[in-house]
Amino acid sequence: MPYLPAKRAWSTELLCIIPTSDPPRTIAPKKRRVSLAAVLEKLPPALGCAHGDCTNQRNEDTSNMTTLHSGGRTVLLHGLALILAGLLFGFLPPATPFPRLAVGAHIQFVTNGMLFVVLAVIVLAVPHSAGPKSMRVLVVSAWLTWLMALSEAANAWWGANQMLPIAAQQAGATGAADWQELVVKLCHIPAALGLILSVALLIRGVAQHRGASPGITER
């Protein structure tokens, strides 16, 4: 068979041309994601704080902002409620034994309510550095003002004259029982001190503000 060697040679050449395996594939390196925490941890102290300290600082600032916002809304609601109570109480002076003292109580409700509305607007809208402690003092002062105004409303029937002698003299009040006089005193003195302290702290917070977010200076 004369063509057999040629056939074998062709088969050998064909086997040499056909690749026996796939060519190697180039594997792209995986992209490594670097977190912000890892970057902050590698920063030297001169360039930034440690990650844990920065996180705690942000959490504390957020908590202070939340306290200021909720406290400001609380004071605003107290102010509006005091104004409403004063307007409603304005119908009662003719029915009380001492109408002049009842009018004084009506004025106390309305004016103190307007004062707390103004203080709440300052807390919520005006840049300041007053912190959560000042906000707590302001909220407590609002509750104490309720006691003061309610004691004056009750005094329109009692006629106590020791705490507010000028108003009592103009109203013709000759005095009340000892416990009634004591109630009027205990309701007026803490409320007056609380109002003075609240306004003083807020004035200091506004005066010390240097462009920082409200509530992050005082701790």
C-alpha cells in the first residue's frame, strides 16, 4: 500500500497543530474594599481622633441635639397651654371673692405663657451653645410656673396677702389661713428662681455661641 506512510505523516502533523489543552486565563485581582473605620484607625493622632472616640462624639452630639429639640417642643407646648389656660380663666374674675387677684392670675398665665413661647423659639431657631442641662432647667421651670399660676388662681378665693402684699391690698384681701399662705409662698419662690436661672443660662448659651451646632459645647 504505497499511500500509507503519507497518511501517517499527515496524521502526525495534524496532531501537532491541534492544541491539547486550553490556553491559560488571566485572573484579574480582586478589588479590596477599605472601610472608613480602617482608614480612621491608621490615621495618626495629629490628623484625627481614634475611630471609637469619633463615634462616641458623634453619638453624644446627636443625643444632645435630640434632647434640645424635644425639650424645646416641650417648653413651647407649656407656653401655649399656659396662654390657653389664662384665656379661659379670664371669664372667672367676676365670680371670685377677690376679682383683682383673679385678674392678676389671668395676667400671670398669659404673660408667662408668652415668655415660654419666646424661650422655646430661641432654643429651636436661634444658634446657641446651651446644652441638655440648661434644657432640663428650662423644662422644670415651666412646670414650676404652672404651680405659681395655679396658686394665684386659687388665691382669688383665699385672699392671701403675705406673698403679694401690694396686689392683696389693692384687692382688699385681709389674709388667709396659714397653710394657704404657705402654699402661695412655696409655689412662687421656686418658680421665680427657676425663671431667673433659665433665662440666665439661655443668655449665656447665646452669648457663648461660636458657630458650633446647638448643644454641643455644654456637656
